[in-house]
Amino acid sequence: MTKLSVNINKIATLRNSRGGNVPNVLSAALACEKFGTEGITVHPRPDERHIRYQDVFDLKAKISTEFNIEGNCREQKFIDLVLANTPAQVTLVPDEEGQLTSNHGWDTIKHREYLSEMVSLFQSEGIRVSIFVDPDEKMVEAAAKTGTDRVELYTEAYATDFHSNREKAIEPYVKAALAAQKVGLGLNAGHDLDLHNLQYFKQNIPGLLEVSIGHALIADALYLGLEETIKRYLACLK
């Protein structure tokens, strides 16, 4: 079964907009776990505009499901944060400075040597590594040469084209998933997956182990409530 990891960045964004500690990020994460999610994802950035570095320590101490920290491993502070907290998984994302949200995957051919070093570093501490990639068979194949455990497919293009031509939208992701199976990589996916497009994605992508969903899920929770929202996302993955 495909696991649902809830990205709680948007909870932190709302908290930070007023200062203080409302809504409480840790309480929200624990509620997600109570309602059935199998993982918690955070994506700290240098300006701490949503998840703060202290949040990562607080979450690590209390959550019981898989903890996934994603971010830019070209930042030493990020590397130190991950090593200090030893999450179940680290997802390496090639963010640029000041980037609003993740918008591309790694060029695993160009950066193969560097990524190999990062993968080895985190794996030496018992942390599973996933590399964020575009749905490109060559990028998946090159990712395998870094020694990574998994890749995470960047799904914005799928979400954008889903309503106009879902068959065409899913095609490169199916090919990338098959390439991952061929080279022995685990497969995750995330970015702009929602209640409209998630079930079709799940039904058509072989070997999908985990999806990380934040913005859409938290937005849906404003209307449906967090418990009902998580219930519906889990139903899409069955």
C-alpha cells in the first residue's frame, strides 16, 4: 500500500503569520498521525518562513510515524539539521535561494558525483535517501548510480495537465516508474497531488511507495476538517 506523508509546512506558515504558536505545528502533526497518516514531512528553508529549525527537533522527539525531512543539501545548515535528527528519510531537493516552492528535480547526470557524496553521508547515519527528480527515465537511471534508496517524482506537470488530458499527463510518470523498478529504486511522488488527481495517479503508477502532500491537503482541511480530509486522501490510495 502507498503511504501518505503529510507535509505540514502550511501549518507553520499560518502560525508564523501572527507570531506565537497558534496553530501549534507539533499538535497538528500528532493529529495527522491520530487520523491515520503514515508519515510527517517538513521542508525547512534558510529563512524559516514556515518550518523553523526548532520545529524539526520538537517533531522528532514526539512523532511516531516516519519522519521525512526534505530540502536543499547544498546548505550546510540543512545537512547539520538532518544529521542531528536522523529522520527515517531525507529527500534531497535542488532549491535555489529564495525559491517560493520546489519547481524542478535534480539533474542527476550533471550532479552525480555530488549527490553520491550526499547519499553516502546520510546513509552512513542510517537515513534512507530519496532524490527529487523530474519524470525523466534518464534522470531516474542516473539517480540509481548515486546509490540512493529512492527517487521522488516531481508531479506538478501531471497535476497541471490532468484535467485536459490525463492519459497524456500520466505517461512520462509511468515510464519513469518503470525505469525506477528496472534499476531497483524505491518510488515516491509529490507536489500538487490532490483529491482530484491522486487516485488516478495511484492506479497507474507501479511500485508507488509514498506520496508527500501538503498544500492541497491543508487547504482541503479548511473546508472538510483535518480528520475527514486525511480519511479521503487515504481512500484515494487504497
